[in-house]
Amino acid sequence: MIVFLLGAAALGGGFVGARRLVRRRLRFVDAVQRPAAPLLAGLAATAVALPVAVLPLVTVGTAVAFGVGVAGGVASGRRRP
């Protein structure tokens, strides 16, 4: 149960953090507007979070959930053309 809650927190935290970063800091960056930007951000976030998966309560699923949250946040935070 705790592992599920950690995964949900990673998903939500990644989403909110990435959305806030894109809306406030990256709003004038052209690379964020490209269609592949959310996918690349999600893959990078997953790669960064994977070494944390060696901890007892953090699993690979938690790292993947964090990456999915970041990808969703980037996609949600950018402007619609």
C-alpha cells in the first residue's frame, strides 16, 4: 500500500513540478513547443529516477510513474499553437 502511495505521489509531484516549470520558466523556449518535448522530458525524468529504485520502498514502477507525470506536466504546461 505504501509503495502505491509513493508512486501516486511521484506521479502527481512530477506533473505539478513540470507544469509549473514549463509555464513559468520555459514559456518562451521554442524547444518546449515541439511535439517530442514531453516524451523526451519523461524519458529523461525516468532515467534520473531509476537509480533511486534501489531503495526498499521505491520501485521501478515509481520511477516510471514519475516520468509519466513529468511528460504529462510538460504537455499540459505548454501553450497551444
